[in-house]
Amino acid sequence: MAGSRARILRSKVVVPCVPPGTVARTTLGDRLEALLTRDGSPVMLVTGPAGFGKTTLLSSWAQALQVVGRPVAWCSLDESDVSCFRFWSTVLTALEAAGPELQGRVRHLSAPQAAGDVDFLTEVVDASPAPTSCWWWRTCTTWPASTPSRT
């Protein structure tokens, strides 16, 4: 039985298509791969002004991972995802969409109503296969970027 969650649009948990003719950013893609495999970075923040290619870079890289059979959980977040319950509902839905193995591991989890639920975070980490990385990015309206906000 699935845990308690908000209903999430499928488009919020699908890797966006890379437009045809997009210039491949192989050096940046290689750096992302190195951070995931060699350095084992579990969380990374990609930040920059609107239109600088954050989504294009990460969606290109995510699609490359999917081609070789690696699961990718994608969350497109916006101002409607500000509540803890809605945010974690989106994350759990993205994990389920990443493939049958993850789907079976997180289906029973309920999104917490408030921040700070250590038991929930432990369950999410335990359900995730190794290596697992979380990628966070945000659009900055000023340059240089201000201190990243915590989610």
C-alpha cells in the first residue's frame, strides 16, 4: 500500500527533453560524472542565473545515465512545493518514477508533514541504492549568486 502523499503531476518527475541542436557540454558532464563516481559526493548544488544552462546540462547528463541503465530521480520544483509535505511527496514520486527497484523500496513511505523527521530521512537513504546522489539547483536572479537557501 502506498504511503500518504500529495498528488504530483507526472511532468514534475520526468527528465526534460534536451532540445535538438543543443551543444554538448562534455567537460561539464565529465565533471558531474567524476563527482558522482570518484568523489562520491552525495549532494551537490548547481546554481546560476536564469538561462545559463543548468537544466539543459543536468537533463543531458541524466538522459545519458538512463541510456546506460542507471536510475535517475528527477524533481522539477517550483513555488507550489514550498510545504514539507508537498516537497517530499514530489521527491518520493520521483524516486518511484526512477524505476521498479526504487518504486518497490519507497512505495510504502509517507511524506512527512513537518521538517526534521530523522526517521523518514533514514528510510529514504536506506531505500536508495548506492551510489546515490542528490542534485539541487536553483535559479538566481542576481549575479553573483547569493548564499544557497536550505531546503
